[in-house]
Amino acid sequence: MILKQDIIKALSKKLSLPYTGTEQDWDIEMADSSRINEFIDLYHQHDLTFEERMALISLIVASYDDYLNEHDVSVDYRWDRIKAMLSKDKRYFVELIDYWSLDNEHDEDHIFKITPLMRTV
């Protein structure tokens, strides 16, 4: 999924992210596991454009993957919210879901922490 620079710039400003404009994988580089709730709240509470929602859900998923890597948990209450967001507009998020699902990878050493969860969407 290709995120537009102007959308990334505006969303970075809205979220006070350390965006420089040189990021190749903005959602992964700006991911912040300590701000997942804030990102989810923004997704639900503000009138975002479709493209802002696309960028924000990418940031949320990357941040949740970071959270899973940082903590010894398999899932928490936020996953239900994230899964509901992805499921509701699944047709728009197919590329994102496919990216994190790694459907053709069966070696657990070569998947993301969030991959088993994304495969349930």
C-alpha cells in the first residue's frame, strides 16, 4: 500500500510524529507502541479522509506489532478494536492485511508477531 506524502505529512503533524520526509516505510518507522490507544481514538473520533484512515490504520497495525514484540503477550483488548476496524473496511485494507498476514510463510521464525492475528481478519 503506497501512502501519499501529503497525507503522511499532515497526519504526522496532527500526531506530532518525528517525521522528516525521508522515511521509506513511514508507518513502520513512526510506529509507537505506547501511543496505540491515542492512534485508535483518533481513527474513531475525528473526521479523517479515506487516505488518512488508510495511513493511520497502517500506523496502528505497525505499532501493535511493536507492542507484541516488546511485551510477552499474545493479544490484549486493543486487538479486538483493531480487528473490528480492519474487518469493517476489509475491502480497502486488503494490501495491508496481506502484507502482515504472510499467507505463504509457514516458518514461525519468518513471520511478524502480529501475523497470526492478521490471519484471522
